[in-house]
Amino acid sequence: MTEMPTERAEGTEVKADDRSGEAVSDFDWEGYLDNQAASAPMPSYKSNNEDLPSLESTLTRGTSLFDHLEWQLKLSHFSLEEDGIALLIIGNLTPDGYLEEPLADLAEEAGVTVEQAEAVLARLQEFDPVGVAARNLEECLMIQARHIGADDEVVVGILKKHLPNLEKKNYQAIAKDLNQPLDEIYEAAKVVMTFDPK
């Protein structure tokens, strides 16, 4: 066996040899792993500092509707004045995305005309999700119908006059009132059912 160079540490002679590779392969890995499995687990860290957030509060949260709309607003080309009314509208949406606050009141608060507020609202309603900031269910669904180009006579008739009949699946009454064949009503109803009311 060839001797490796020796090193001196604090007056002792240490010899390195080439058996280190053998030592690794001869190591009893099974015994080591069995001992590790049988030993007690490492204690988990628990802070006594009440100022630190809990684990649950540090988990990633989903984006809120407000944040999602505000992000889109930043990417849009609104004037400073339009941006102000847009933020006011977004801030007054219900959790379902509807605008229940009268637009005239928001326009007055923002110091803009109702026409300006209407124009901003129309642009916001095209944000994702399409139909957000609608003032009622009919408006929400109409925006979605226009967006996909399905705002034909039958779909519009259903949305304007027959949402309760659609909910009850009373297709006969819708067909009779709109003077349309029943199969046209079925097809239009399928389209309307794909829209998201919230």
C-alpha cells in the first residue's frame, strides 16, 4: 500500500490512506437508516413571539376581484380623471362583481359627469371577467352575449323579457312570446346557460 502525504496538526501525525472509498461502500446503510427511523423526530419550531404571523396567514392567497381589476386598469389607457372614477367603481363592487351603488352618486363623488362615468363603466365591463360591474343580472348577461357575438334577436329577447321563464325551463312560453320555433329557443337557451352570472 502506498502511503499518502502526511499532515501535522498540533503535533500529531495524521495519515490519509486510499481506503476511504472502501469505507463508504462497507458502511452499514440499512442499520443507519433503521436507527434514523427509530429515533425521535426533530422538534418543530414554535415561536413564542405573538407578533409573528401564523403559518396559515403566510400561505399564498388568491387574487381578489379588486386586485384583478386594478391590475387590468393599470394596463389600460385611462386618463387621470377616468382612472379616478374607475377605481371608485371597482371599489364599490359587491363580492359577486355587481355595481349596486348608483352611478350618478359615484360620478358626483369623483367630480365627473354621468356621461363620463357611463363611458368608464362600459370599458370596465369589458375587463376580465366580462360583465363585471354590471348593475343587474340582465346587463351582466347582455355584456357577455355582445362580447361573444351572440346578441341575436332570440338571445336578447330571452335576456330582456324571459329570465324567470328560462330559470324554470319554460321554453314553450318563451317561444310563444318571441314568436320563434322551439328549437331556436333551445339553442339560444344553451348559449345563455354558458354565461357566468357572477
